[in-house]
Amino acid sequence: MNILSDVKQITCILPKGKSAAVQKSLIDDHGIYSANFHYARGIGKFSSGRGFGEQREKEILEVMVSPDIADEIFEYVFFKADMDQAHGGIMFMTPLPKMSVMEIPETSSK
């Protein structure tokens, strides 16, 4: 197992249905496989007026990258996920002290 140090994690909270396309684009355009997403529920500051209890499904996209390309990937994800539009979501970047790189071992064919 390979361990990297000084890694950046980009976290995005996106509307439902955005993360899978961004994840695929990261693979296709940048060769980044260290992106995962999962689901959450929450309410925004500006709800539609139907009451405080209204919840919407969100997607949490997390991308781990080296610091030398972190700003470039941050900007790429921002525009690829349409976060420049109203209610497009929020994102932030945090340092990770260490990250394990998991790789599928090569197998020999018989």
C-alpha cells in the first residue's frame, strides 16, 4: 500500500444528480480516480417557503489531489458541476496529512 502525504481534499455539496458526471469527467479529462460521492439530506438557507421541515437530497463529492494541482482541479469541478449558477452548491478544500493509495493488484492470466 502506497501512502501519500500533504494531500488536499476538495469537498462539494451538490444538488442531486450532479456528482456522477463530475466524477466521470475527472477520470476522462484528468485521470483522477480518487473521487467518491455519497448522498445526504438537508435544507438550505433559502427554502421555498413550505416550512422549515422540508429536506432535499444532496450529493457530497470528495476529491483527493496533490497540492500542485489542487487549485486547478478546484476550479475545474466548480465549473463542471455548474456551481457558478444560483443554488449550485458549495465547496471547500482542506489539507489531509496522509492518504492511502489503493490499487488493484495485477494478476497473471493462465
